[in-house]
Amino acid sequence: MDLAIESGDPDRLVHGLSFTAYVDLERGDWAESAALSDAALRVPGVHPLIGVYERFQRARVHAVNGEPCEAQRLLVMADKTADSAAAEGAPDAGYWYTPGFFGLQRARVLRTLGRVDRSRDEVEAAVDALPVEHRRSEWAAKWRRAAEGEADVPH
């Protein structure tokens, strides 16, 4: 994050904040994750598709923290932002920001909110929407298993 600040690259700064927020969420430090997610959302000049992901991540933080109304509000905002940014090319540091990837993030939030059937439907559609090279990638393996009914939707 220090290098991103020094270089003045908002996309890289948000990636640093976002990754740290993700790790904190996985470790159960919801307050720190929320603070970092909020900081990422305040960075000006970020590529619109990176902003879409950040809204999905913040929705997930709300869902994990037992704030379903806020999670739903951020899901709606993420979807609207995704629609308005659909014509954008991928950012330099984020080839994976595609409609399919965003569908996986939506599914993750829905699963956390307890909407298991809906989240499974979202995963099936999202995996189908992934570009072929993404669908075959190692990071997509858990999603493929969930789409095939072999595993739970990750949350």
C-alpha cells in the first residue's frame, strides 16, 4: 500500500486495502475489514470495475457482521455500478473483473445471508458466464464444484 500511495496509483492502493480487508474478514476481524473496505470505497479515481468488486466485498462484510439490510443495499449498488461499467475494459491489475466473477461475489453474499438456493442458482449462472480460461483456472475450482452440486457455495 505504501508503494501504491507513493506512486499515486489508486487502483493499486485499493487492491492493497481490499486484499487486507479480505484477509481480515477471513480471520474474523470484521471491524478492521469494514474499516479497510470503507477506505477502499473512498479512494478517488479507481477503475469502475474495481469499484464494483469493492461494493460486493463491503456487502459481504455487512452480511458476515449480521447486517442484512446494509448487505442487500450494497448488493443493489454493486449491480447498478456493474451495469454502468459494463463497457469498461478490464483494469491493468484485474483481468478477472467480469460479469461472471461479479456473479460469484453476489452468490457469496447471498449464501452468507442464508439464501442458499438463490446463491446456488447465482453460482451456476456465474460459472457459465465466466470466460473459458477463467472457468478452467485453479481459482475457479471451488466455484465449479459448487455449480455442480459437489460443494457448498463459498461464503
